[in-house]
Amino acid sequence: LRPDKPSQCTWKPNALHSPHTDRSKLNDRKKVLPDILHAIGQTPMVRLNNIPKSFGIKCEICKCNFTKYFLVGNFDMNLIINIIPVAKCEYMNPGGSVKDRIAFRMIQDAEEKGLLKPGCTIIEPTSGNTGIGLAMAAAVKGYKCIIVMPEKMSNEKVYTLRSLGAEIVRTPTEAAWNSPEGHIATSQKLQKDIPDSVILDQYTNTGNPLAHYDQTAVEIWEQCEGKIDYLVAGAGTGGTISGIGRKLKELSPNIKIIAVDPEGSILAEPPELNNSPLQYYDVEGIGYDFIPTVLDRKVIDKWIKTTDGESFHASRKLIRDEGLLCGGSSGSALLAALKIAKNLSQDQRVVIILPDGIRNYMTKFISDAWMESRNFLNLPQLIKGNEWWW
Ligand SMILES: C=C(NCc1c(COP(=O)(O)O)cnc(C)c1O)C(=O)O
């Protein structure tokens, strides 16, 4: 087509409604939504196809066994595992993460209780994604927004927050959760100093797990048509896994809830799992040095610990092999699913939550230079001969 010669433009629709416009596929978003906040949720679930093959996993699509090296940790070689891994793509929420859900829910609840009124300022301690969800809602609803975030979190999150009109206060990554310099205490100090300001507080706010109990879990149940054997999710505040886990266990008590906690964090049980000497880890959004109120550890059947390097390689593999443009904690969740795979029986379905997306990490684990700078690029335990075990 020659734009400089529009008269040459020869294409034209061959019918009013092309057969390619399968109107049955238009979901309820064919109607005009009141605002972008109403596009939160209803995220797609996608089967993993290529990754199961490369790990000797028989999956519902390929129905063929691939005897290849298994991976990560002390697995037997040439295992044939029968799991059906399905990913919930939470990074496809409008703000880019699973946390859009709780941001909208916490604001709705606060408005209904009269705690949040026009002219108020929302202040929130966050590792970034909850902040982005709140800043997006504040932009739509006209609230001012101050996000308090540890320095560890990516610049990409900062740029997104700034674009949404949020003010950002950074706190030292090494500050303990109860330190006066930490992101929680800093938020509280700001709230005392700023009139008409509200901390919705994702760490204690019941709207956090309830957003997942009422919404995310029901979506997963319906999308899987009730066929779920395992749910695997990373834990930060624990709202996602607690809300989804509690609902799914009500719907099907035999479901197993698997939580993912990075080495260096203390969320996992039993406590012996948390003996790592690590104080710092790069994966963002999961793991803490305290137990958030909203985390219901009774719902969790097993905790899996993961490390940075393997998590980032797993995320890069989700991107490269499955086209899922996900973030670092998504790799942690995939890893946990693979680590439990050897204990699964025929055709069990594993749902993996992919909490955020590539946008937050373009200059971090997506960059080979960044991976190289942390010695993650050529992890010895992941290389066999001259090729990745992946
Ligand atoms: C706690 C926050 N995020 C949680 C989070 C999680 C964990 O979600 P929780 O529902 O908080 O357990 C996993 N992955 C990413 C990338 C995340 O950002 C936050 O954005 O303030």
C-alpha cells in the first residue's frame, strides 16, 4: 500500500461482518466500560505447551512424552511427569499486575465506609504494583496519591507511577519492616502530617484477600471448569494465595495450595525452610521479613523456596518459549510448579499465577547485561554440557 498514493488503496472489506469477526468471542467488554478500572479482572488462562515438553512433562495438548533432562534441584533425570500447567495471566490487568484488583477493591470499600472522600490523599507502602494500581485508580477518581517504595524496586515502576501522577517516596531496602526508616513507618509518618490522607494498608486490609476470594478464584474455577488439582502462587502480602486458596478449598477441599517464598524471606513454613543466610534477593513483590496479617498460612499445604537466578531464568523461559510477557515472580511460581511436578499423578492440573509483566523489568532481568552483572546469566547448575537444562 502506498500511503502517498491513497487512490491506489485497493483493499476493502469483503463483507459487513467478516467471518474473522467471530462475534461469539466478543466478551462482555464489547460494551463501553465506564472507566479503565472496570477492565480489571477477567484475565486469560493459558496452557503451557513448550515448557512441559522440555521438562519431560506430558501435557493435555501434546499427549506425548519427552524424555529430556528434568531440571532444578535434585530431580531424577528422564522423569515423565503428567501435569497440566495452566497460567493465569494477571499481568494483563490494565495496570499491569494482579494488584490492580486489590487496589480497586480497597478504594471501593473505603469509599463505601466514608473513609475515602473527594480531595483525600491515598498513601500506601508497596513494592510497586499495588502502588501502580492505586495510582491508576486515583488518576481516574481524582485522588492525590503518595507511594512509599523501597529503593530495591525497579525504575520502571517509578516511571509508571510518575506517569500516573503519583508522588513517590523511596525508603532504604535494608530497613526492617518495623524500622522507622521502613516503607510502612514512613507511610504512617506521612499520614500523620498530611490532612485528609488515608493509608488503605494492603498488609492488614481485608479487601486484599477478599478481592481474590470474590473475584480471582471464581474466574479460575470457571475458566478451569472446576478441574484444578494444584494452585501455585508467590506470596508477598499473601493476599492473592490466601484469598484464592480459601475460595478454591471451599469449592473443592482436595485442592492443594502451594505458596512460593524466596530464599531470604521468612514467610514459609516450617521455619527450618527459612534458614538461608541471604539477607537480600532481587525478585520483586514476594517475600517479607514479617508475616502480613492478611496471609492465612492455614490455607497453604506446602511452601517452596526459590532463588533469584533460577526464577529469572524461568521467567525468561516463559517469555521465550510460551510468549508470556511476565515478570520475575512469575518465574518463581513456574519453578515451584516444576519442583512439585514429580509428585503429581496422571493428568493433574496445576494453575500458576503470573502476577506482573515484563514492563517493570526491562532494564533488570530482561537485560543480559543486568543478568551478567549479578552472575545470573551463566548459572553453572543450570548448564549441562554446552546447553541449558532448561
Ligand atoms: C505486595 C505487592 N506486590 C505483591 C506481588 C506478589 C505477591 O502478591 P500478594 O498478593 O501480595 O502475595 C507477587 N508478584 C508480584 C510482582 C507482586 O508485586 C505490592 O505491589 O505492594
